[in-house]
Amino acid sequence: MTHPPTLKQLKYLCAVADQLHFGRAARACYVSQSSLSAAIAELEAHLGVVLLERNNKRVLLTEVGAAVVARSHQILNAVDDLAALCEQTVPPLSGRMRLGVIPTIAPFLLPGLLNRLRAEHPQFQLFIREDLSQHLVDALHQGELDLLLLAIPFPADGVQNMHLFNDRFVLACPPNHPLSQAETLHTQDLAGQDLLLLEEGHCLRGHALAACHLSSVNLSVPYQATSLNTLVQMVANGIGITLLPEMALDTPLLAGTDVLTREFAEPDVQRAIGLMWRRQAARADEFRLLGEFIQQHRVPAITPPTP
């Protein structure tokens, strides 16, 4: 007769499945490796199946192990949602929340927003994780995060999105670049240009190309970068041009450079910014309330005048 697994055992199993390494999984769970290994061995014994294949070099999930991990995530998320349901007895925006934010939003939107949150909701504890969109979505499904702030749409199953606002793209170029002197700027003017982009995995790359109706085959992409700061420095050194989100323009991103920014004539060269949460999340109303707060209190970007 099998014994029902404990939530701790399922949590440890999911950690190993995520890390594929017992030592890293133990550190992620803040327990000793021996304690974690013993708990998973006990889980396998109680269920009467082998969940993990292990040797000195690697850890792999068995077929039944992968199925158990998928169901374990659902169970752990349901338990988190149950706890969140009970927390609804306290006033909204007065507990703790785990928010994932992408790097092309976090440094430009959060500083001013967090100051306002602290002033108006001093009991609210917002824990921030900054990462790429896919990593954040994975963490959301695994119950490690409650809510995401990212550019939408982004492919994900079983989620709810809330559109917050649109963020225009502007062209950033050196002052001697031909496009800096164009009377009007159109997205078609980018065809054939040396356009600097973020690396694959950054959703800003795809959203910027889609907004400009471009694909990589239409462009010369001499270099890729991991941050907007690096892109700006490459533009300042005459390596190419790039696209920047308008929300970044009222920060020191361009400070110390002679980089110019130009708006496009088309009105729809933009990305959509929104929130994402699990569809069955018990705190959906509180997430919407935070979304409304962001809409009301975000500091709008200040677009430099067109040269």
C-alpha cells in the first residue's frame, strides 16, 4: 500500500527536477543535501516507483518522474492559492507578493513606482525577481512567483493577462547618421541598416521587430547585446543604430553620450506592457488592483525633442 506524499517531499522533488542537481536543489530549499536525498528516497519508496535516475555526473527524470513532477507543481500551486485565499481577509496590498519583472522594464519603471507603493501602502512587501520572460513564466508555473510584469503577448498556458499601457519605440542613432537628419522617420527606413539588437531570449527584440514590421532577414545585425546600456554605448561608438523603449528615456541611459533619439511617423510602433498571473490564482482581484496602481502612478517617459 502506497503512502501519500508530503508537501515537503513534493517540493524537494520539484527542486531537483528544476536544477537536475541534488546539491543545487538542496541549497534552493535551504536544507542539507542528505536531508533532501533522504526525503526523495522515502518518496520513491512510498510510491513504489523510481522518479530519478542518478549517477556521479547527472540526474535525469524517469518517464513517471516527469509526470509526478508536473502533477506536483499543480498540487503545490493549489496549496499556495489556498493560502492566498485565506490571506484575502487582510486588506489588499498589505501582505507580501512575489513579482517577476523583465530587465527592459525593471530599471525604468520600478524605482519611482516602488517609492509610491511604500508611501501609500507601507505594509505591502513586494519581492522582486528580474529575469528573462521565459524564465519568469516558468517560475510562475512552478509557484515561485505570484505575478509577472512584462511585455505582452508572451506565449504561456493557463494564465491571465492585464494590459496596463503601451510603450513606444524610438530610434537611437549617432548625430551624423543619415536617419538623424530625415525630415520624417518611417519603419521602412530601417531596412538594410546596421540595427543593433538584444540577444535571443530578450522579448524586447521580438516585440521591436514586430512593431517595425521587420524580420532579421531584412536587416544587417552586426552585433547583439545583453542590455540596453551596452546597445547605447555601441551606438555612441558608431557601430550601428538601435531601438529603445520610450520608458527608458527619462533615465540616465543616454547620459554622457551624443546619441540622438527620433520618433517614428507611424503611431503603432510600440510594445504592450502588462501583468500576468496563473488563471486560477486566488489573488486575482489584488493583482488587478496593483495593475490599476501602476496605471495611475507610473512616471511617463519624457521624449527628447526631435532634432
